[in-house]
Amino acid sequence: MKAVYNPCVSTAQPSRSALFPRSFTKAYPQAVRGEGVWLYDAAGKKYLDFCGSAVVNFIGHGVKEVAGAMASQAANLEYVHGSQFVTDVAEQFAREVLDFAGENFRGGAVFFTSGGSEAVETALKLARQYQVEIGQTKRHRILSRHQSYHGATLGAMAVSGNLLRREIYLPMLRDSTKVNSPYPYRCPYHCTDQCDKCGHKLAQELDEALNSCHGEAAAFIFEPVSGATLGAVAPPNGYLRDLAGIAKRHGILLISDEVMTGFGRTGRNFCYEHWSKGDWAPDIICAAKGIASGYAPLGAVIANAKVVDAIANGTGSLVHGFTYSAHPTALAAGRAVLRIIREKDLVLAATSDRRGYSDERLKDSKETAGHKMRTGLRTLSDLPHVGDVRGIGLLWAVEFVSDKYARTPLAPEKKFSAAVANACMKRGVIVYPMQGSVDGISGDHMLVSPPAVITTGEIDWGVSQLREAIEEVSRSS
Ligand code: PLP
């Protein structure tokens, strides 16, 4: 007889964990300790954190100075609510973050959150309120790009283009206009020169989309280098500058989502700087992940003076806030992390566009970690299933194909990238597998983005394990 489901009767296995896991079908090792680029599980096995967990850790694990700063803040003042108090740690850190963001953000302000999705939600609402404050009350639409990821909350997901993560929630999501993302390996215009001349055409898509918005657009949000969904795709030259010009002409704000790319990950303080000579900048930057390197849940929205002035001189308060905005203990972690990024010159360590350090303090290092990753990962290009190796700084992706000459994606049901990640894990290397880069469903790639303190020897070892893992999966698929 067929069993009838009764919600009052638990069918849980007696042995099942009380923890709601990321997947009920996967067995996870228990992590107990981290040190530098290494993680250790309860069985004593060690793993090279070759992807900063999820492109989070930038300064290395187990840094006692950060733990000490958090403990001392928590012992002194763990928390207050932003409607009642400001704190010294929040004032100081906001100033330091603005300083890190540079000249374009002078006179601006920082709104702290507990992560990337909250930062994006804040930025979307801030853009809307900015438009209302300056009398543009019709402006409420946020434009974005296909194949993007901006977060897990419903607002952030509405502007995200990640099909697999959106699919079952589509009926709950607000419709949003999206334009193509640059993707030189699979150019939307089928060019043959790695999108050398596609930047202008791609940016024009935004112009056209804005023309059809009838003055209702408030902002455009983009990842300067595509993160997990497309896998470390850098834009063609001129594209971002063109976008900035178009945004300005149409009276909309430009939001650079640097949750994955900010705080040094790509070898600049913020990633957009690679394509700006100070002549343009976004109005708002969203940051998270690297800002506290995983030591605390922390995010930030960095707004320029134009945006902040509109609210400060208008209604005087942002109609938005979280209980844990500007949490003192999380901010103490952020301050300590930023101090380490500066003291150890980790942004320089992440650069992939120069070979040796010119800085006197780093004279013993022969090659930056970013450059070593570039050369190391590119050696994988000879493997039959490796179609593309791309990235910048310490944010890299390897895209897998079944036929590298035709660039044919692997059948999605093979779950090739997940199998490679499993084979890596077996060997003690952690990478970040993704699917859907081609059309949201097919297309296998994985992110490789270690902490900036990784040594050249550790990169060599990680790449050799990756090679073996890819070979093993290729043999069986
Ligand atoms: N924006 C980008 C570009 C991201 O990569 C992510 C997460 O991966 C998010 C937003 C969401 O951040 P979080 O997972 O911290 O909420």
C-alpha cells in the first residue's frame, strides 16, 4: 500500500543531523581549523583552500590578530542599534573604507551590512531613494545583465541572471530588463577576436534598453568581472567606460557589484579601477566577502558624495536598515583585515599583470601570487577538456568542454565540474564548481581564487592536483 504523507509524523532518519545542510545528498567533512591557505578536518586531513572557500578568504585563515580585535571589541561593546548610537569602530572603519575606495568617493559614505545580498538590496533601494530625493519619482527600474549573480534575496535575485538559481522562484520575482554580459570565449555576436572590438556594441545594448524604459530607470548594476555565474570573465577594453557615459546621459546610477571582486581580489582595491584612469567611477560599490575575509559576516555599500548629499540634504534618512547594520564586532574584524591587506601589500600580491614586485618590502618574492596563478593555470590548456582559462588577479576560472576546437559544452547531466571538484577534494584541494555558463543550464566551469598569502610552491602543487583531478574525470566521462 502506498504510504500517505502525514505532516504531523516525522519521517526523519534518527541519525539525520539537526542542521539544514546545503545538500541532503552529500556528505561533508567537518572543518575544525584553518591556518594560512590550509583547512583541516576532524579526521586530520588537510586541504589547500584554492578558492578562498567561496572567493571569501583573502588574508589567509587563522590570523590571530583579527580574532584578537574581534574578541576585544566584543568584550568591550558587542552591539548597539544604529537608531540609538554610533560607535567609534564604525566611524573609523567607514573612513578607512572610503579612503580605500579613493578620490571618487571622497565626501561619500559607507552603509555596513551583514553580507553581499544585503549590500545589493541596500544599493537597489538607495538608488531608488536617490531618484525620489532629486525629484525623479518615476524612476524605479533597475537594469542588469544576463548571466550575472547579485545575491540570494528576492530583490537581488530579480536583478540576477543566474537561471539555475532563479528558476523555481520566477513567479515570485519582479521582472527586470537585462542586457548581454561580455563573454569573449562565446561572444554573443560570434566575433573571432576575443571581443576586441565588441565593447562598444555591448555597451550600446544598455543605451537601447534605457531608451525603452521611458524614463523609469533608476540604476544599472553589473559585476566588473563576472563572478561565479560566467566564471571570471573580464570585459573588453572601453566597455565599462562606455557604460558609465551611457548611465550618465540617461540620468541613472551605476552600481558596481564588487562583492566578489572588491578589496583587492583582482589586484586593484576595487576591480573597476582596472578600466578607469580616474575619468569615470561607479556611483555605488557593493562589497562583502573579502572585506572581512570570512572572519565575520560583513558587507558594505559605498556611495559617492552625489548620492549621499541627495539624501542628507533631502529627507535626511534612508528608508532602510537592518538590525545588524554596522555590527561592532564584525566591523572590528573588517578593520583588522584591512590593516593586514595594507601592511602585507596583499593587493599588490594579487596582481597578475606584472611579474615581479617592485616594492622594497617584498623584494624577496620573485613573482606575485596573481601572476603565478595566471601562468600556472594556463598550463592546463593542453588538456583535451579544458576549453578556456581566464581571469585576472586572484580570480580565475577554467571552462570545460567536450570538444575544445568546436567549444562544445559538456552534457549538463555529466556534472563534469562538480566531478572535478570532488576529485580535487579527494586530493586535498578545494575549488568552486559551477554550471550554466553557456546558456544558464549547460557549460561547466570552476573558480580558482586562493587567499593572497599563497606561495608559488603551493600554487604549483594545487595546479598539479587540479591537472590530475581533471584527467581522472576525463577518463571516466
Ligand atoms: N554579488 C556577487 C557578485 C556575488 O558573487 C555574491 C555571492 O557570491 C553576492 C552578491 C551575494 O553575496 P552573499 O552570498 O554574501 O549574500
